[in-house]
Amino acid sequence: MNNRFVNFWKKLYRDPFKRYLVIALVALGFAIFFTGQVEVTPLPSEGLEVHFFYLPGCSHCEEQEPFNEELAGAYPAIQIIAHNS
């Protein structure tokens, strides 16, 4: 088992693209880990706007409209604004 692990890393190290890819991913991981988390601010209490872009005659957009109406009825703080594309 240990020999397979060592052979895997030797083969990975021989290919320059994979070597730089691993180095870049490790550096990215360290950067994400050490920068900390961003504080999330709560949504404003006055409501939320949802912009719905649709195309007349699109069957998927027509299927979405009843869901949008149901969502707006269930959550009065949500304002759905429809935009004709």
C-alpha cells in the first residue's frame, strides 16, 4: 500500500502540468482557509426582490409562472418583478 502511494506521487510529480496544478490547488486551499469567513448580513426587513426574466412562448417560463405566484402568496415580503426578454 505504501509503495503504491509513493509511486502515485512520483508519477504525479513527473508531469509538469499535474505538478503545477497540485501546487496551485494547495495554495488556493491555504488562501481560502487563512482568509477567514466573510460575515453574512441578514436580508433587509422590508422585503426581497426577485427578478424573473422570461420569453413569451417559452414552455419552461410558462411552467415557472404558477410557482412564482404561489411563492409570492406564501411569502408576502417577496416581490417578483417579471421582465420580458
